[in-house]
Amino acid sequence: MREDARHQAAIEILDAWLAGTPLEKALTGWARRSRFAGSRDRAAVRDIVFDAVRKRRSAAARGGSETGRGLVLGLLAEKGSDPDTVFTGAPHAPAPLDAAERAHLAAPPALPANVALDVPDWLAPRLESALGPDHAPVMALMRERAPVFLRVNTLRGSREEAQARLAEEGIATRPHPLADTALEVTGGTRRIRQSAAFREGLVELQDAASQAVVAALPLAPGMRVLDQCAGGGGKALAMAARMGGKGTILAHDADPGRMKDLPARAARAGVRITRTTRPDGAFDLVLADVPCSGSGAWRRSPEGKWRLTPARLDDLIRLQDRILDEAAPLVAPGGWLAHVTCSLLDEENRDRAGAFLARHREFALEKSRRWTPLAGGDGFGLALFRRKKGTGGCR
């Protein structure tokens, strides 16, 4: 595909998204209709689309309209690219610019702070309160593509060995300071899933801050651990490696289908993880990586920034409280409960920890941490509670 045709494809996908089609569905629909597009074309179109979604407000302001065409034009304007090289009017390319578009580009508007930072107006005060002086730098980072990170499975080899193996296959990496298992990919990203290091379980794709969360947990060989909201099981796999493969890890999710690939991933990693639909008994550690706004991961999932509403946030907060209340009785006396979000908002981190302690006097807060994208990875919050000894049994 020519570059102008790639941009026209992005315009069509963005128009579908703006009309209400979920982003991944819009991308998949285009790919199925466009069998002629090779893997490089699909990746390039996806990059344009995700860039436009991350920068929805600023791109629309610069491009003159909140349409697929306006967003793409706005991206080109921000980069200082000549729009006539894309809006060529050639077959399968965007139509040439009209007089109104040229006039808008000739007198670019001044962008209010929330528009320039691509932040929804209703969320801006909450983010400013939570992030303080880091608000603008963090939101500026959220407009850019996220780095790609790998977690080294230390049951299969060291970080240095993993780097060497990956380099042999044309994948360049460098150690990242957020976790002793983290590698940032600097080249050859699209080769990762086909690499022997990945197929043999030496490395897994996982954000560096997500790895840092697991590293902050009080894990030890022989523990009995529950991953209460396991999803695909990335943190369960990381915990198993931290425990040296010795201990019991149960994985649970409200949607068991999300865990369907976990047995294969665990086998590849050389660990044992048991899926369960009814967790019961006493656990040394319960990890509640709860559903949340995803505000810490907007670089990777930018659609969430625009789909979130005050009502949806309230629903998530109620769900987070309920999950913690369900997890609390499963923690053995002296055991640990970890509340984790990929959120930057106080409502989902600090406030949930305070509300939990007010309802559960049998727990004490032992540690709280927050990671923002300024550290390199996604944004995460951790509250680590410990159940007081002699405070009752478990269900």
C-alpha cells in the first residue's frame, strides 16, 4: 500500500470508531475486508489509528474537525508534514484539501491545556489532584506510544542470557531499572512472538511497572497464593517465577474465558498454575488486580480514555470494593492482601485503601506504592494489607 492509501484506511477506521464501533472491532473489520494489505501495511495503519486516538482532542483541533479526516490532518499538522503528500486524490487515497481546510491550517488555533494534553475535561481535575506537579508531564507521555517490555523468566535463564538469546534473533533490548526481570525492547519488536526465547518460555511480554508490582509483593517459595482477578495470567506467571516454581498458585477470574491460554503459557514457562471458579480456603497472599479505569495504561489502550464516564468510574469503584470484600475472608491470619490497579486516580487507589480499612479492622496497611509513566512503564497503584493474627478463620 502507498502511504496515502494507508492514511485513507486509517481515516475509514477512525470514522467507524467515532461512530461507536469498538476500536479493535473497527481495525479487525478493515483487515478482513483488505486481504491485499500485508503485515507491514496493517501495522502501519494501526500505528496511525492509535496515534490519532491517543491525540483525539488535539488532532481534531489542529485538523479542523472530529472526523477521521480531521484527526489524520491534525496529526500531520502537529508533525509539520506536508498534507498534500497524503491528501493526493489518487485512487484509494484521501481527497485533496479543500479551501476551508487550507484556511484552517494557515491559522492554527491556540489549544487550551486540556486539549493540548488530550485529557477529558471532567477527568483533568482528578488527575491534577492525584499527580500534582507530575500531571502535565504524565499526560504528555500518555500522548505517545508505550515502550515494549519483556519479563525474563528466571526459571529458564538470567536477564543477561535472555538478552544474548534475543540478540541472536535480531531483537535488541536493554535492562530496565523498574524490575530486575525487565528488558525494554529497542529493536526487532515484531520478531518477539516468533523467537525461540519466547516460544521456550525464557521471556514473556509484560510491562515493566507490572513486573515492579509483583516484585513488591511478599512472595516466598512454598506459599499458597490466589490471583483473584487473573485475566490472562501475566502476574500469576510472574509470581510463580518469583517463588522459584515452588508453591501453590490458583488463578480466578469473573470471566473464565480470559484464562483460556493460561495452561499453555504456564507449560511454556515451566510452572504450575491451577485455574479455579470458586476459590476457597486460606491463602498466604491474595492478589486483587481489580478492574479499573486503566488510566495508567492509556498509552497502550487509548480508547479507554474517551470511553470512561463519571458513571462508569462510579461502577468500577463499587466493583473494586466488592472484590476486596470478597477477597478479605480468603486471607489467612498473618497473610497478605494486595490491591492493585493500573490507574492514576486517587479514587481507585488511596481512597479504596482507606475505605477498605474502615470496613475491615482486621487488616492493617503495610505498604502503598504508585508508579507513573515517568518511571518508564505504565501507571500502577499498590496497597498491601496484612491480616492481623488471631482475627478469625476463613470461609
